[in-house]
Amino acid sequence: MRFYSAFVLLVLWSIQIDAQKSKQTVKWVEGTVLNSKRKPVKRAIIYLDSVKTKIKTNKKGQFRIGLKPSNRTVSAYSWNYGIETITYQGDADILIVFPKSESIMSEEELERLGFKTRVRRTQKEPKDYSEYLNMYQLIATEVPGAMVSGKTIRLRGVNSVQNGQDPLILVDGTPTSSLEAIFPREVASVKVIRDEGTSLYGVRGSNGVILIEMKK
């Protein structure tokens, strides 16, 4: 009898554990963000339950996010359009449309409304650069002070630009003269080194250094 009771308790405990796990199952949802004219809003930042995520919309205003049953609201923030929030009701697709009354809103104003605008980023979670068409577009947007014209790259803030040369570009520590074969979606990080820090790279680094690390 004791064995039977223990067996029943074990089964009930297992069922309870499975139920708890199922409650936390992540559901991947496709979303779209539009303005009042039904045009895509690109680079809108997605907030989940008023907390900033690392997710941004692509040029078509689309995004993908993992939601748990406990999640209640999904918001889209854009500097040009402000913040718009919808209640998540378990749908596989969600649509967020900004109202006609567009209002420029900073993240400081967003914080005053109760939104958490800071995201902790770890080294294990590389930034997603897949929205860029090529590396030149990526560098022009992501590298501070980078001036890109076609395939020509210059860095502002370099003490001495010799002979109009491009900065030294290292991909996983290896110098490269062409970025054509590199796909932004495979890039883990992009960093820039100027001035004193370039001395480690000799004369080749005198026009600045761009360090590109690829995803492993």
C-alpha cells in the first residue's frame, strides 16, 4: 500500500512539473509595425511588458519575438512616432499601427512613462546585423565616425590620414582589403580603434583600425 501511495504521489508530482514547464513554453510570434498611412516602420524597438528588448523591425516593419503565456503587452517604439502598445492575446501574428497624431519621443520621456529602456547585453548574445544589405552599409551605420562612399571608408577623428588610405580592417585578426565576401548576418561585432590605440598595428593602422569578429 505504501508503495502504491508513493507511486501515485510521484506521478502527481511529475504531472505538476510538466504543467509548470508547459506554462513557460515560448511561442514564437511574427509581428508587423506600420505608421498611420499603413507604411512599414523600420528600426522600431520592441518592448515586452514595458521592458526594452534587443529586437528591432526590419525595413519591411517586421519582427519576430518569443512570448510566454505570462506576457501581456507588446509595444513598438520609434523616435518619429512615439510608443504604441497592444495587448497580446495569444495570436500567432500581431499588428501594431501608430496613430495619426505622430509625436517625437525620446527614451528619457519613455522612461517617465514607466518603460525600462536599458538592455543588458552579454558576450554570448552577439548583435544581429542581418538587416544590412552589405558590410559597407553596416559600417556606415554602426561604426561611429565612419564615412562610407561606395566601397571607400574613412574614419573621422584620426590624427593623420596618410595618402587617403582606408583604415586597416581585421576580420578575426586577419587583414582584409575586401568586404564583398562577408555577410552582415554572420558578423558578431564591429569595433573601431583610433589615435593612440592604433600604434599596436604600426603604419598600417595610422588611418584607424576596424575590428570585425565573426560568429563562431
